[in-house]
Amino acid sequence: TIQIDLKKQSMDVQHLDLMLEGQVAALSSGVLKTDDAIEVLDILSASELYRENMGSFMLYPIKKVTPFLEKNIIQPQSIAKSKLLKTMLRKNDFTLIEQDADDQFRFRPQFRNGFDLQSALHQMINKKDYRNLIEQENDLVLEIFEEVFDHRNFTGRSGTMFSYEGIGSIYWHMISKLLLAVQENYFKAVRTDVSLERIEKLGQLYYDIRGGLSAAKTPEEYGAFPYDPYSHTPAHSGAQQPGMTGQVKEEILTRFGELGCNVIHGCLRFEPYLLKRSEFLTTKQVFKYYDVFHQKQELNILENQLAYTFCQVPVIYTLSDKNNHILLELSDGSKVELDGNVLDEKQSNPIFNRDGKIVKIEVFIGNNYLTFS
């Protein structure tokens, strides 16, 4: 947290407790080297954030919640520092603080924040008994207030509640953000001079995180239908709060990343480095889709193939003993064969424009191209 003091013209920086969001931010920043990213993920899996029963990560470590009656207690040494507070207590003036039945000193309950307290101090300055003391100790009283409540380190419901993404909860949107961040690091490693061993390690860590998401769980494990998006899973129950959470967005991005379907500098590329061999069919199936003219179409997808659509154009991957190459089927029935796995800008534009000129893309992938089974 950062605290800026305009009067003293100073800035104070303090660390917050361990949080998953901070690790995700570091991983997605783009500044970590591959070895650093792997180290962060290894440490994360061994940290207090990891929930073994779900194979995934909480937003924050489980913390002990301060009981209500133990909050808002002013330490005697803090009162001893303030002539104003001591004077008010001596006069039985409980405008700012009061003493409870257990002889604990507390701020009055109407002070929701420092602004409320400051307003009360401004009103009291008109009392001649307190004017000089308030002028001397206005900032001191506010400092004592912040010492008691520590607002700057308040992290909301994640540190005070036990549901609604609170204590012990796995927030599934943040897990999908973590997944995307690791995938970004994976492709960064692939495109730079990183050893195959480290690339494979990062890929395995990616699939470890993927394995903790709901799609890899049974309804009993997840506490709900696994393919429905839910906000969070608290420690004491199954998944809670169904609905279109932000997780869906990251899942779309990571799935296209796994398929290796990327657009770089206006060119469509097929680089399924992360794709698992087990995703290819073992028996023939019919693939149904709607084309760019909103007409229902069917394709027979064979063994060692898989299919999806991009901009409503079917893309078929075929495992091959040959080098990577692409076969475009055009609307006039002709076919264009290309070496490699990239469509140039001219070839990509008809797909982006959905003009119907390209009706099918078949990508042949060399058997040695896929790393994961």
C-alpha cells in the first residue's frame, strides 16, 4: 500500500500480506524471465494459498479474524501520548473516545472513517478548553485512529467474510487470470531462446493449474455442474454464485491459445505448441457448425483430427507424418496449399471479413510438433 502525506511531502510504502492477485500481476507483467516465472509458480504451489482439496489457489491465506469486541481498542500508551485525549477523559467528555465496561478505551461508534473524526475535531476547535490542544494534536489523534483500525491494509470481504469471495475462498476468475498469465509466459518462452526442458516445465505447470478448474472436476468435487461458471468456492461448501463471471473471458482466450490460433501483425497463425495429443479424435465424428451465411453445415472429422471454427470458418487439424502445411478450400471449389503454419495478411483478411471466400482451413501438424500427451 502507498500512503501519501501532503503536509510532510512524503510517501510511505508498505507490503500487504500474500495475495494471489499480486502473483498474477507479476506473471502477466511480461518482465519475468522463464526461470523466474517457474520459480514463482513452484513457490505458489507450496504456499498457504494452495488448497489441496481443490487443487487450486485461494485469493489470500486463511487468516484468523479478530473478534468483534477485540476491535476498536485504543492502547493505553496511545492515549498517554495525547494531552487532548487525557484532558477529555479527565473531564468525562466522551465526544471522541469512551471507556467500556471492561475499562477498554474505544473511539465512538459514529466515526466510520478518518473524515468523520476530522469533522468532529473541527467542531470541537470552537471550545476554548480544547482549541490549542486540537491545533497541536489534530494529526496525532488521526494517527491513533489509523493505528487502531489500519484502514490502509483493509482488503475488503476477502479478509473479513467467509463467503462471497471471502476467507478461504477460491475466486475462479482469478484462477483463470493465473492460467492466462502462465500461458502468456509459455508462448514468450517458445518464441525466445529458452531450452525445451524449461518450456515443457512451464507447460506442465500450466496444465496443473488447468487441472484445478471445474471442467476437470466431477459434480461432487465441484459442488455444481462443472461446465457452469461460478464465482467462488468457499472452504465450507461447493461452488457458489452461478452466472457469467469474468472467468468466461479468460477461458475463451486460453482455449484459443491451447489450439494455437493466434493473430499476430494481421496474420492468422496456427501454433498448437500447448495442444494435447489426447484431444485428437480416436473415432470418426460429425462436426456441426453455422457458416458465415448462417447456414447449418456438417463435416466428417476423422481419426487423428480435431475441428473448431474461427470467424465461422471451420479449422481442421490433422496429425501428419509430413512437415506443417495448410490447405485452404475456397468457395469456387479450388484448393490452395501453403507451406508452414501461417496465413499472410492477404490470405487472412477474407477470414476476418467473413466474406465466404475461404470455406475451410485444414492444418496438417507434424507428429513431432506436439509436446503434451
